[in-house]
Amino acid sequence: MNKMTVRDIDVTGKKVLVRVDYNVPMDKAGKITDDSRIRASLPTIKYLIEHKAAVILLSHMGRPKGKVNNDMRMAPAAERLSQILGEKVGTTADCIGPEVEKAVKGLKPGDVLMLENLRFHNEEEAGDAGFAGALAKLGEVYVNDAFGTSHRAHASISGIARYLPAVAGFLLEKEINTLGGLLEKPEHPFTALFGGAKVSDKVAVLKNIMGKVDCLLIGGGMAATFLKEKKYEVGKSLVETESLGVAADLMQEAAKKNVRLILPVDAVVADTLDEKAEGTVVTIDAVPGDKMILDIGPKTTVLFSKELEKSKMVFWNGPMGVEEIPQFAQGTETLAKLLPKLKAKTIVGGGSTGEVIDKLGLADKVTFVSTGGGASLEFLGGDILPGVAALKDKVK
Ligand code: 3PG
Ligand code: MG
């Protein structure tokens, strides 16, 4: 990465603003169900504490759309961080203003303070310069460790970097180096496994990765659009009509570049998408007109497994079926459990894919799980993320 990091700047005795992405999934009772993003921010926070900086954490939670929402306060995340860190983490009732300034003034070296949800202010998502300035006023150095939000040109992501020396945290650095490595120096054979509901979410990354991979495995809801383009009956499966042309282009491109693009050969189908629906396995040329594809079938799982076993590098993004419903989660879970057994570097995109890995207890058994969902897709799609662009360049 050609950006400066916390290592390249003097933080001792300084008040350091750290943008983290603690937008973590929570259950209905407000309990955090996956704290990967919090744990992933520890190296930066610990480094700053060790170097006697006062740490001021900035984050958003959910999409409160400019209004205070009690279900989206930062307190549960601050509490979880405090448990993991074994140190008190203070909180504030807002993220800007006199009260916050007072709290910040009272911080001593090594203290950690978490400000309230940035998105309680409309100005955050609007990238408002005044709001960015009000945040910047709270510290002397800005560190971006919120990879998962770095595709957003928000006030706390790119705006604030105009007012303070701005550098990357260790998580951001690791994300950029690891995901960037997939594009810049992939080991071969390199296989990418894609799933999830929509082709349209992944067009850029599919196009960009096409020139790098040896094999492209496509499952999940998005496979239906490819199958439809190949004139298979896909029944009631969701087909993105507007993406049929893209699917055709991708298949053509794959053929031209000698990339083996492999689609499901069988599927689990059912009448409806619900917990009580019963799944039946059919070959891919026998999907009944009144049913929908809800998972890859066992033959496809074996076929995909064989490709993964031959690989030296694997990237996975998107479930193969409907992960929330056990009878449609087999394909995803079988392939997820295979990842640690491969003789390959295994890199997993964030979002729902990361949650599956976490739920199955595999997070420490794969090479890397990105903390970014949308951010990792945009980065792998070839975009320069606003949150990265805003940071200081490394001096040669
Ligand atoms: C995410 O989880 O995708 C990030 O935290 C960014 O949130 P957003 O998609 O609501 O901007
Ligand atoms: Mg998102």
C-alpha cells in the first residue's frame, strides 16, 4: 500500500481520532452476533495505547438517516470493545459539540473514548465540510481503520482528512494489501467462488477478476441469470433480466481468456422460500417451471470442491444458497468447511460471507476474512476507495 500508516507518524501524547467500522450485526435483543469488526480493530488501538496516545473512536451503526435512534447507539460496541481490551472505554451522548469537546479534553494518554453514532447527523453521509471540521477539532491526528466504510465519501471517512494529518490503521493496511494481492500477484491456479442473490452487485468485480483467475465458480441466486442466458428453465428463480447481457458478455470473455467458468450442474429446488419448504434435488436441465432454485446440489458441491482442491489461491464471496434456512444452506456450509483443508491461500469477502465463516467457527482457519462487504467488492472491482485516496501518500 502506498499510503502512510500509524507507524509513519508521531502519535505519542497526541489525541488520535480513529475511524472504525463497528457497524456490527445485532439480534433483536440488541446483542452483538458477530464482533469480528471490533476484534479486527484491536492492533491499531493497542498500538496507540502503547504509544501513549489518547484514542477517540468514531463509527456509525446501521442507517439511522440523520435521526437519533436508540437501537443504533454505539454503547453495545463500546462495551464489547472494553471487554476484549480489558480496559474502560468511555462513551459520549453525541459525536460533536461542547460536551464531547469537554470529554476529549479530559482524556489522558492511553485512554479510549467512543463517540456516539456519526449517522445521527445527516451531515455525516452528506460529507459535509463543517461537520468534518467539527470532528477534526477533537484530535490532532486522523487514522482510518474503517475499511468496511471506505467506499463511502462520508465526512468521517474522506472529509476529515482535509483538516488533519491522515494515515491508515493496521486493519485498513492489511485489507488493501491482502485484497490488492489477489489482483496484483495471484498464485495460480486461482479460483474465485461467487454466490449471493444478484449479478448486478458483482459485475465490476467479475469483470475485473476475469483477467486474473483460472477458474470462476458461480452459485447462489446469481447463477440463475447465467443459466437463463444459457436457455435453461429456471422456474420461479429470480432472474435479473437487465443483467442477462452482462452474463453473456462474462461467459464470452471467460472463453476468450481461457477461464473455466463453471455453473451449477444440479440444484436444490422448492415451491417457496420459507422455513417449512421442502427441498428436492434436480439436475440443472430439470428445474420444474413452478419451483425455484434455493441451493446448489450435491453434484455441484463435489464439482466445485474438486476445483477448489486444485487451487493455490481462492477468493470466495457470496453464499451458494439461502444460508438462513438449514435445508438450503448445505452447499454454502460444505464449501465453507472445505476452505481450511485446502492447500491454498483462502480469502473471504466480508458481509454475509464473513458472517457464515464466523458462525461456523472458521475465521481463524482461513487466510483472511475481509471486514468489508460492499467495500471489498468495490475495491476488487477496481475502484479507488475515497477513504484510501484521502490518506497521505508514503514518502519514497
Ligand atoms: C457496511 O456494513 O456495509 C458498512 O458498515 C457500511 O455501511 P453502509 O452500507 O450502510 O454504508
Ligand atoms: Mg453496506
